[in-house]
Amino acid sequence: MALLQIEDLCTEIQLKNSVVHAVDGVSLHVDEGETLGIVGESGCGKTMTALSIMGLLPNGGRIARGSIKLAGREITGLTLPELREIRGNEIGMIFQDPLSSLNPTLTVGHQISEVVLLHREVSKKDARERAIEVLDLVGMPRARERVDEFPHQFSGGMRQRVMIAMALANNPKLLIADEPTTALDVTIQKQILELIDELRQRLGMAVIMVTHDLGVIAGRADRVAVMYAGKVVETTDTPALYFNPRHPYTEALFHALPEKSAETRERLYSIPGAPPDLVNPPKGCSFAPRCRYASDRCRTETPVLAGETTAHVYRCFFPVGVKEKTVGGQLVITEPPPPAETVTAETTVVGDVVLSAKDLVKDFPVTKGVLQRRVGAVSAVAGVSFDIRKGETLGIVGESGCGKTTIGRMLVGLDKPTSGMISFGGKDLARSSGRQYRRERRDIQYMFQDSYASLDPRMRAGSILREPLIVQGIGSRREQRAKVKEMLLKVGLPEAWTERYPHEFSGGQRQRLGFARALLLNPQLIVADEPVSALDVSVQAQVLNMMRDLQRELGLTYLFISHDLSVVRYLSNHIGVMYLGKLVEIGTADEVYLRPAHPYTKGLIESAPTADPETERAKVHEGIVGELPSAIHPPSGCRFRTRCPIAQEICATKEPELKPYGTASRLAACHFALQPPVSPGSVAAAAESVS
Amino acid sequence: MALEAQAIAASDAELGVAPSSSQRGMLRRAGEVFVENRLAMVGLGFIVFIVLFCFVGPHIYVTNQVDTDLDNSLCGPSAQHLFGCNELGYDQLGRLMIGGQTSLEVGLAAALVSVVVGTLYGAISGFAGGFVDSVMMRIVDAGLSLPSLMVIMILSVIFHPTPTVIIFIIAVFYWFGVARLVRGETLALRNREYVQAVKVIGGRPLRSVLRHIVPNAIGTIIVQATFAVADSILTLSVLGFLTLGVAPPSTDWGSMLSGGLTYIQGANYWWLIYPPGVLIILTCISFNFIGDALRDAFETRLQRR
């Protein structure tokens, strides 16, 4: 019997004047000791499904019909005290943001033992012992000492471990993890995912992993349910879903992943439009308006969840992929999949150096006390040099806190470098100021990460876009209006939308708007700081395609900053990898990605989850251990040595310099690089052949 | 790309996600939220009534508020004098009207002056930050630490208390609080990316302050302005009550209240005390209700759906 059995669950949220049908007829089951992945874009109802199980719906939310059975016991109609018995006891839950889920005024030990005391008849002392025990279980070093520390004394990854410890304190039968690693860096994400998986095996729990990232569940879930517009549109075993998706939406999700097109650099498949409004769900198949295979039938009839075998069901009249059958309980694909089409890679014409950064350094002072005494400095960027050539994209990748955003901010003038030079068009941008400087600003524009925060909520789109032109005094009022409309069309937005406010745009559309603002001054270089990291994968594909198309059309140059290696690789000609303020490796995209020279680059690539169950399962124990050291006291010598698997004594004493490895054009800073060094003679020869 | 734009517009319409409010302005949407607040509507209704009462009323209910008429000294309510007369024989209802004119004018004007000055001062201080901010804020701290009522009293003794003088005396002390509040708001706003974006496009700091910070702090500012109106009316009443208000034959509600208090003992001259007292209270409460509702109305998040 299944541990958790959900039948035809409908959850509604009552708003002021309307009802959102957040979950619309979901049936799922989770067996004991099994991991079920629920995947879908934002607003598809996956979190609401999880909250319905816990009985933690937001104000106005209620379960309209359906049943949720936990170990055979119906839990939808339970009273609050009965529900409290289950929460935190039989079902544990991990939330997305570990900082806001922990009370900053109580020690973590207190918070964990509180969970134990609520459900067990134990003494305070025993509860504390249990807290130490579970902290130990989740891999907290020196658990006995750290149990009395406060949440702010832990790093993000450690806080998430505390959250897991809290969820596990009462040995739940079911653990619900709602986007448990979305707020974390890839290296930490890998550690946490591995921990959850290991604990599941050790404690025999069932896990529901809710995520938007197909890569996160590829190697860990036994079964996957894909949700769209409040419904499960496809559910089956993980390998079957990844190798043979049957629902067009699932297929589209895979096609939209940048890693699928990283080698060929072809346009990504992007799902047009946006998910439907769940207040008035569309008639028929809810995906029909965005589906490339939809027919009239899809728009009138609602498909049911069915398939050739009960092991792989989907809601579609015209399934994609190939037919399957079950043989002895195993899912077998009856027809071979069609051969993948190959597209030749395009080469971009790369011109002269547009911008050159030399030994950029940025320290943020750390002050203490009322007198603002300077007690130290955060070394955000420590001597970084690079060139950007016309028409190319330089991708900068690294974990949070590595200084990549600071570099972008220094280039656009939001931060002043402590030392170093940014030469742009024969001038040093780091030194200029005043009127001249404001004029020069137009040549380097910035595309912000959070498009919502970067657009003034009190201004209409038209005024936002006109502002750069007004500031720089370009054109008359009429010319400016015309230019704004032209630019809206260019980034793929209807020109009539100048009258809208930013909150009336969807996430992807706002990002287009932000890009349009950056483009209006005809800049020579656009610095894009994580432009797609807040977007769903299908919308991300739209924005990446737009950036690519306009780069070709207008000959733009990008500095593309992201934590996501697959996105950077898709868009960039060159990639620079940063670690704790240092550039540790730089080279052409394929070289860096396929043959990394620096152990950190290799670790990053291995930590990044890919949407392929086989590769994911194969690389179980790779990745980078530990956490990012403090940038106030960076490690001596090579800054990566504290987490490096191959570090030796010399790494602590001597700082490695950037030297060519593998090929002359790729530089890495490592004493024990993973690629053969290039002799100085051949460097010169290669340099000549390049120039 | 143009095709894509059409596709987006088409799918937008098809999916029914097209915002219904696309053609409505900010004020209109704020208005819709405001209208839903019952208390605020009652408050607004009362303010409209009071304004009509004070400024249109004297044309309908004509009384002589210049010459004293000692025959009618302290006469009670009658058909001729609906709310009776005061000790100098001025018709009390007519006097409430012209007293209200002074109270409202001084209240609104003092609020306007102090809010405009305080907003600019606070926004500039917060945006500049560092040393400039420290100096500007210490000035405000110093101002706030003065016993304002005492200084206001001294000033109104020194200067001949005409309404204009009183407006500035009140404003000089009220803007400190506004400045401090707006500065706090600015500190939060100046790190917003849309304010930083101005720097990227080469805009001057003043542009950030006037075009981005002040409009986004407008909620706080308007709320503060409505409270300022109420507070100024009260301050004027206090001055009037201490007989430091506008000089006769002009009057204000506070002066009327003060005049009435002389006769509180002995005979029951209720018409000298309750009407001005009640009007002061109701007017201040109404402005506060409106302020609360405006705060909600300008919260963009509440405007959706």
C-alpha cells in the first residue's frame, strides 16, 4: 500500500473578487522509501499541492474536494489539533529559504528541540540530546558545540542542514522538500541533495521533492510527476520521462534547456506565451494555447491522464515520443527513438578589443563601532584582468560571493575600483568622473538581474524607456517616442504596451523591457548580470534567444554574468571562471567546459545538475566539498586550496599565476592544472597565429 | 521579432492574462482602493462638508462678524442665532465658519510647507549619505530636541500673529519629523536597482531623487501630509487656546474654545464650548482616516485584481 495516496485533489484560493484553482484534480501516490519528484514552472500548483498535504494553505485557501490518505488515514477533514499531530511528526517539510524559515532570536538547538517537545513526552534535556543527534545526522561539524549558536552564525548551506535536521527530528515517514536547494550555490546544492538522498536510504523515509529544475531530480527521484496549470500532465518512472517524454509540455521543457543546444549553439526551443491564469482556466487542454501540436479537439475537450501502460500516463490526445509497454514490471520502449538532428555550429566574427580590464581590485571596508573604525576589508575582487572583443560574449561564472557581480558593477560605474584600470575606447573608466563621464556612460549599459526591482514601479514602460534618451539628451520628444516603440518591437513586445506599468508585465516580458532600456543608447557593451536566473526554463529560453538574435543583428558585445554554467556556455564565446575574487580560469567556452584545467572549474561542472538520469547517477561522489571561505580573511596562496581535492603544501605558500594550459588561448591559475602546460615557445607561435 | 511581439500580444489576450488595468492611471487605481475604505469615505465626506460649511456657508448664513453687538452678549440659541452668541454678541454659527476658514487655511498651508521642505531635505540627506547625511540629520535632531510648543509660543508673542506668520511658525517645527521619516524611506529606496539604473544611463543624482525616490516615497509622504494637516490645526488651536492665536476680530476654533472656557463655570453656555471642540476633533480624526486609507491606496501591491 502506498504511504501517501492523493486522489483527485482540488485546492482553491479565494481572492477578493475571484477564485484561483491552484490545484485541479491531482492524483499522486508515494510508496515507502521512494522519492517522488514534482516538477513544473512557477504557478503550476506544485507548492500548493505540497501545502495541501501539510494543511498549511495560505489565507483563503481550502481543499475543495479530493482525498489525501497518509498510511491509509484520511487527513483532509482532520481538525487542527489532529493536523498538528501529523505536521512535523509524521510529515516533515523543508522550505525554500532557510534564512526566513528559522527564528533569528532563538538558538538552532532550541528550535529543533521545540519540534521534539511538541510531539514527544520527553524532558528538555532529552530533546536537546535529540537535537544534537539529528544535527550530527545531517553532517553538521561539531554538532555539540554548534547547537547553541544562532541562525545568523551559520552559512546558507548549513542553515538548510538545520532545516533538514528540524524536519527529521521526529523520524517522519514522509519528507516534503519544496525547492530545497534553489537558494543555494551549485556546489552546496549538490551536497544537500546528496544528504537528503542518503538520509532517505538510511531512515527509510519517502521523499517528495518539489522543484522547477529538471536536473535536480534527474539522478535522485524514482518517479516524476510533471505539473502544469494545477494538473499533473505526465507521470512515470524517471528514466522513461527523461528518455521518452510523451506530453508536449514535458518535451518542450527539455528542448528549452540551454545545455541541450550548448554544442550546436542553435536557437533554443521556447514555449510561446505564458502559463494560463488559474482564475479562469482555459477550456480543454490547459496547455493547448502554447502547444505546437494542438488541434481543435485540444481546445474543446479535456484529455484524461492515460497511456499505453499504467506506468506511464499523460494528459494528451496527440502524445509525442514513442510507444511503450510494460514487460515484467519494466517499462520498455517499443520503437527506437528518432535520430537526433545535427546542426553545424555557427562561428561569430570577433573583432578588436572593446574593453580591457587590468588588475582590477575592489575591497569593501569593514567598519566597527560608533566611530566607523576600519577593521578590515572584504576582498571582493582581487586582481582580475580580461579583454572583451567586439561582437563576442564573455561569460563570467562562479558561485555567489566570488566577485562576478562586483566586476559588472565596476564596468558600468556603480562601484569604483579600489585599484586597477578599465580601458575602454582609449580611456580609463576607473578614473573619469563628472559630465564627461556621464556622457560616456551610454557606451556601457547594464541589464539587471531582477527586472522587477530595476524598473520604477511608478513609471509606465514608455517613460522608463524614454528616460535614458532624456538623460543623454538624444532627439526630440517625438523622436524619442518613435525610438521607444521601435525598440519595444525589437525585443519582441507589442508597441502599444508603453502605457503599462512594470507589474503588468510577466517576468520574461520585464526582462525584455530591461534589455530594451539597455539597448536604447546604442551601447558598445552590455553587461548582463544574471539576466535569466529568476525565470522559468521556457521563458529563460525566450530571453536567451532574444539576446542571441539581437547580438547577431546589431553586432552587440556582452559580458554575461551567471552562476549557471550551462546558460553561460550556451551564450558565450569565452568563459572566465571566478573563485573568491580571483579569475582562476579563462578560455574559449568549449575548452573550459569540455577540458577544464582548474580543479574548481571541473568541480563546478560536475556539481551542476544535468537533466539526464544516467549521467546524474554516474557522478554520485564527485563535486566540491566544504563551503566558500570568508573574503575578509581569504586563504593564503591559492584561494581555492581549502576545498581543492588535489591541494598540496605549495598551494598554501605560493599563489599560482595565470598560465596557458592545453592550448595557448586558455589560461588557468593552478600549480597542478588538469591539462598539460603549454611551453613559452609555442605560446608565442600561437599568439602570432592568432594575431 | 515583430512577429514575436504579435504572438505575445495574441497569446496574452487568448490566455486572458491581459491586465484589465492597462489603461488606468496610478491615481485612478489608487482611487479604487481608497473608495473601498468606509471610514476614509466618511472622513472625506466630513472634510468636504466642513470646507463647504466654512467657505460657502457665510454666503448663505450671513452674519456680522466685524462689529460687536453687546445686546446679544451670551444669548442662547434662537431662531435668529441658531447656535447663540458669544460674550461680544458675535453669532456663534457664523463665527464657527470664519474660525474654520482660518483653521483650515493654516492647517493645510502649514502642512504643505513643512511636507515639501521636509521631503526634499530628507530625500537629499538620505540619498547623499555619509558625511552630508550626518550633518543634515544632526541639524534635524537639534531641531527636534527644542521644546517646540514653547518656542512657537515665544515666536507668536514676538511676531504679530497673522495667519501667514503662524503658518510659517508651525511649519518651521513640523518639517523636522517629515525630513527624518522621508530620509529613512530614502535609505531603503536608494539601494533599489531602479535608482541605480539612473546612474548607469548617466543621470544626475537630482534626477534620482526627484523622479524616482520621491514618487516612490509618495505613500509615506501623503500619509504624513494628512497627519500634518491635523497636527497643524491642533497646534493652531493650542495657540488660540492660549490666546496667542490670530488677533480679533479674526478668530479660529482654538481661540473660540478658549473664549468659551471663561464662561464654563456658573451658567451653562454649552454653545461656546462644544461646537468648536467637536469640530476640531472631527476634522483631525477625518484627516487621520484619510491618511490611513491613502497609505493603503498607494501601496501598488494592493491595487491588483
